Amino acid sequence: MTTSRGLLWVGLAGAVGGMLNAALCYVGWPQPIQYADFEWHIVPAGFIHGGLLATVPLAIGTVTRGLRASVRWGLALPVAWVTGYVSWIPLQLSLSSDPPLQAFVWPLAQSSGGEALWVPIAYFGVVALLLYLWMPRFDAPTAILRNVLTISVFGALGSLWFWVLYKHWYFSAIHGAVWGSLVGGAHWQVRMRSRRTTE
């Protein structure tokens, strides 16, 4: 999956998954979250959030594909940090009553000292880390169910810390399955198309 069209398709799937998960939060399903006040704009914020989570690590993984494995592994944590940072900004803008500019320095505002170095990774950056490290396997033939399950697990693990923080740990499985099913299905489609055109 190296084409920009393929990346956009997977990114759109991630965006729709993020939007659906945000809509679940907005309507309070499977139960309302006591520690957050969701307004209607959480839905478009979730759209942007989910799209960035899918697109950023895959785009960087595509660009760095030809590099040595040691260099790619060295980039894994920066990719996770950057993705966690940028993907949280739209949610921060929706959830916080702070001035909008503060959303762009949220790791510093929400932590003290060295915590800013790891907080974006915990805030969904793990999703990006796992996707990025899995990139070398993207060309291997994989059944759609395995693809969907793998990326759903990435989504669940990547959001687990956040949902534990909000005392709803099982939301990570629900939201991971929604987002991962769409991203995994779209990625599988792109890969199958790519294989057909090269045969």
C-alpha cells in the first residue's frame, strides 16, 4: 500500500471509525462517561482524530519503507509521539474550555516535567506505534478477518490507557473494534487491489 490514493482510503476509513466512536460517546453508549461533557462537535473532532491515527503512521511507514530496519525501529517512538500529539488536538479542542491555542501545547498543559515526553504516546500513540511497526508485513498475503482482528487489537491496546484513565476500560475493546474493523477492511481492500495491478 504505497499509493496516496490507498493512504487516503485507509485514512477515510479511520476517520469514519473515529466519528462513530465519538458518536457513541456523545449518545452515552454503552453508558455515559461521568468525567467528560460531550458536545455535538465531538463527532467531527472524532472524524479528524480517527483519520490522523490511521494516516500518519502509515504515511511515515510508506516513506521510510526503504530504510534499514534499525533506522525504522529508531523512528518508532517519535512516530508514536507525533501521531498521539496531533490526533489528540481535535479532541482537546472539543473537550476543553481552555483557549484554543492551548490545545496545541496540550502535552505541557496536562503534565509536569518529563511526562510530556510520554503522555502523547499513552494518548493513542500506541496505536500508531503498532501500525508503524507492522508496516513491513503489509505486503504479505493476509485474510481479511486476520487483518481486521490485528488492527482492532492495535486500536484496543492503543486506547486502553486512555479509557482506564476515564474508568471505562472496556470502551477500548468496543472503540478498537469499530475503528479497527474499518481500517483493517480498507487496508485489506487496498492491498488486494495493489496485488492485482502488479500481477
